[in-house]
Amino acid sequence: MGREIIIKNCKFFLPILLFHIFLIYETKAQSDTNSIYDLTLSQLTQLKVTSVNKVEQSVNEIPATVFVITAEELKERGIFTLEEALSDLPGFQFRNIQGINSYVFQRGIPNQNNLTLLLIDGIQINELNSGGFYGGGQYNISNIERIEVINGPASAVYGTNAVSGVINIITKNPLSNSADISAAYGSFNSLMGNFNYSFINPSESFKIRFSGMYKYSTKAELGGAEGDYNWTENIENYERDYSFDLKLISGGLTFGTSYIQKQTPTTTSNKAVGTIYSDRGTFWNIRFINNYLKYNFYSSNDFSLTAVLYNRNATVLSNSIYEVVDTAQVGYFRPNNLTGIESIADLKVLENLFITSGLTFEYESLAESNSFSYSSSPNIKPPKPVTPKMISNYLTSIFIEPRIKIEEKLFFSAGLRFDNSTIYDNILTPRAGLSYNYNNVQFRISYSQAFRAPKPWDYTDGVGNNSLNPERMKSIEGAVKTFFHENFIAGINLYRNHLENALTRELTPNGFRWINSGGAYVNGAEVYFNYLIGKLKTNFNYTFTESYNENGTYLTEISRHTFNTGLTYSLSKNFKINFRANYFGKRENPRIIASTNNSLIDPALIFHAAVSLLNYKGIDLQLSVKNIFDTEYYHTSNRQPDRYRQSQRTFIFTAGYSLFN
């Protein structure tokens, strides 16, 4: 079936395929990249990012909202998890259930992390069966060079799931012979250790970087009253993370592998007190392995070609214990695998005309549904579940995006992507944008569409529904950014999104299923500024989000008002103090909260700080404090517990040493 579809569409894809092959024979290697740590704010806005259309572009030429978090910022703020990093950006809200996952709502639509694409070095790491990504502490912060975040639809380049945006974690390259180690210890038994090693041979023809991390934390006090009496004082809750990254570079060839494993109980998914569920003994063990082989061809600045062969494995391992109930332990198994090849070409056709195009072929082997097994007692481990029925999906996709420099400061781009899948058939996704720079002001306007194709998770969940259609998003956005001088930037983004064919739960006499029903509208505004004066760096952003369905009812779990602010003061080159705050306004919970007898999640203002001695004779020392004033605050819930208490005051002390200083 998949091969027949590929052959059927061959006339459409063949010209682009031949174009990409031609470029392979016509290009030569070219080196790149400089440090970004000592640039002014206006120089930072000239940086080239790769996440918008998979080739390097200056931020000022892109008709999309892009934010960059640097390695320096991650370190100064004492960031421990991906969510902590994203929480300082406009457009993000969260549902952290303090358990198997934490959920990121980008630009106003609640979801299971399946409307945002998460990438590591450009390779997707979303879970294959459900399409959602996993939040938490499993990402090795010490090996991140920067995080590029796109706010807004990006399916014209990335296809399914890039509805609300894209998050691309870019890992560090080997730049010199170096090695460093660090360790951390803190509240809630928080532990972390990592090691980074880089080697470059004398001729610089071979480079290697290896990074490893271990992390553990019990995260928060949830027993008894702290957790609304959902669990006993003996609740078992923790997160144990392993991460290993390897990058080999030789000429234009790069081999990379990313191994991530997350282990945690499923305790917080269900209430325990007064129910059949135990708050001890469960075990969620999920593993992600991404391997890629990338070859970069360059032959001047007129054209370039990148070819990537990749394999992705996202498996909930067969020793997972999904639930412990009065009569049994329930085993769980969900294997998934994907292999693909992608070619990205960028060609300068005329002096002011560039064309970027991409061609992708993928094969997926996905579990049609989860596989369960059962023991005969809550004290006996279940047998290994059988391998579930696997289904195949062939995907062929192509995108093309011409970019025109109409005059020196006026840029226009228009993109179109075509996807052909054996599961969800054909989808065409367009986008277009205009960017104009006048003196110290940049104006942008764009229109884009995006989609999320149903995954096996959606088709088989509950009683199942095989007739689902993709969710579709239409978005229009306008933005203004200004530079009052080289160290002061301010901007505003205004957008309106319309989600159609939204997947919602329908109750039937036999259980629930997912259906395409209704949609959602989001009106949003993001205001931000960054100011650098002497030794002081400050930032502030405010987001207004108005999310409602087709009946005009506001969506639950979304606050209309959020803001984030922070400052970093450098007492010297090595000694820094960071102070930041995050605010979210009141939110409507999906259900009445028994302990408060209403459905509101109260607003909260949370403060954090970090004091750091960085790179002093090879030594790093840091004391970070999360939730300085021990504020009692909660997140929403779409599970059995009515709401989720967030972490109390947390101290973390980190020490590191560079072996080659």
C-alpha cells in the first residue's frame, strides 16, 4: 500500500528529488558558527537560526516569532528542567501533574503536548504513538548550546504536530579539547551529575563530543493535606532520568545519537485514598533513542544541501507497571520505531531570490494500541506483556519556500508543504509572510496553516474511532520590534488562531472515544522587552490569551494573563546574581475542586533566584532557590485528582570543575 502511494505520486516528487541529487554533486563543504555570548542585544537579533525553515536565516528576515534561550542564560538561572527554561518566555502555560509527564500549552490551547514539536538537533523527539512529547528533567541542560523556540504554526515545514509551535534543542559542538564534570544536590532528594568531554585532533579533521547525565528528584511534598488528601503520607513519587549524547564530526559528515530514559511512578495519575488504586509500586519506564547521520554540502553562499538519515525509537518498556490496584499489578508495553531520510536544499536563484525545499521519506512501525498484562495480587509483579499489534505508515512529504528580497529592507516568503501518508492520506499546508525593516523598527505580518494528524493513540483510545480527520489550524499574525539603541529591544506580537476539527472526548454507552467536534479560537498578544545596561541584564514579557470555543465559552486551563520578568547582575566576570519571577492569572479547572468547592485555580506569583560563581579557575559554584517564598500554588488537572500542588521552596547546590582549564 505505502509503496503504491509513493509510486503514484512520483511525478510530483521526481523533479524535486532530481534537483536535490544534482546539488549533491555540485557542492563542497563549508564551516560555520561563532560564539554568541559577548554580543549586544541588537547583534543577537542578527543571529542566524535554523528552526524556521531548516536552513540558516537571520532573525530579522524571518516572518515568524522566534525566541532564543542561550546556554549562558540556562546556566545563570540555574535551570533544572525544560519547563523551567520555557516558563520565562511569552506564550507558555503549563499543567504539571508531578508525575509521568508535565504538559506545555503554547499559545492558548490545552493539549497532551501533541500540538508542539520538540526537536533535538532538528530531529523530532515526540513520542511516536501519541504524538506528544515528554516534559520533565530528562534533558541534559549542560549540553545545550541554545534552544530555538517558534511561537505559531510551522506545519508548512515540519508537518504534523507543529500546530502551536516548535522547540528545537540544539546541543553543543566540540569546539576545543575539554572535559568538565558537575554535581548537584538539593531539596526533595534532588541529585544530578553530568560529564562532558570534547576532543579535536591536531588537523581538526575529526571532532567528538560525549555528554552524560543522571538526575533524580522526588519533586514535591504531596502526602496528606499537601496533596488534598489524594494520597497517603507514604506516597511514592520520584523522577529518575538518564541522558547520553554523542556527536562525531568529520568534514561535512556528522553522526549524532541521543539516548534519554525517564523512570517515574504513575502515582499521581489516580487518587489513592478511598479508591482501589495504590500510591506505591507503579513504574513508568520510557526510553527515547534518536540516531542521525547528516551530511552538509556547500559550494559558496549561492546554494547548500543537507541530507539526513535518521532513526527514532520511543518505547514504553515492558517492565513498566501502569497501575497497582486492590487485586493486581498491571503491566504495560508500547514499542514504536521510525526510520526516515530528509534532504534540505537552499538555492540562490537570482540576486534577491532564494528557494528552500525539502524532501522527506519516512517509515513508521507503531503499536496499534497498548499491551497490558495482569498479576494475581497487588504484591506480585505482572508477566511481561505480549508485543502489541504493529501497524505501518509510509510518509512522503515535500515543502518548498521561495524567499524574495524585494528591496534592501523588505523580505517576502511563501511556503507550501504536501504530505502523503498511508494513514491520513493527503494534506496541503501553506504559509506566507512579509518582513520590513525601517531604521530601528521591524514590521512583520504572516499567515500560516498547520495540522495534527490522528495517531494510533487517538484511533484506539477507549472504544476507538477509525474515522478521525486531522485537526487544522489557521493563523494570522502581526508584529513590531524596535531597537531604541543597541542594548534595548522591545516588541509586540498580535495573533489570531482558529483550530478546526478539534479532537474531543465523546461518551458512549460502551465507554469514551475521540471524535472531531467543534473548534477553538485564540486571540493573543505578547509584549516583551530586554535591556542591557552595564553589568545588569533585564527582561520582561506579558502575554494576553483569550481562548474560547465556537459557542463563545472560554477554554478551561488557560489563564488570560501571564507575565515573566528577570534580571542578572554581574558583580564581576565570574560572579553573577539572577532573580526572576513568573506570574499566571486565575484559571478555570475542568471540574469542581472538592477542597475549595469551586472550579478556579488561584493566580500565583512565584520568585526564583540563583547566585553563581562561574568559570573561576575552572570552578563553577551555584546556589539556586526555586519558589523563594514557599508560595502555595496549583496547576489544573484533566485526571482523577482535582488539582495538583506544585513544588514547595527548593534549594539546589551545584558544583562543577573544568578538567582542561
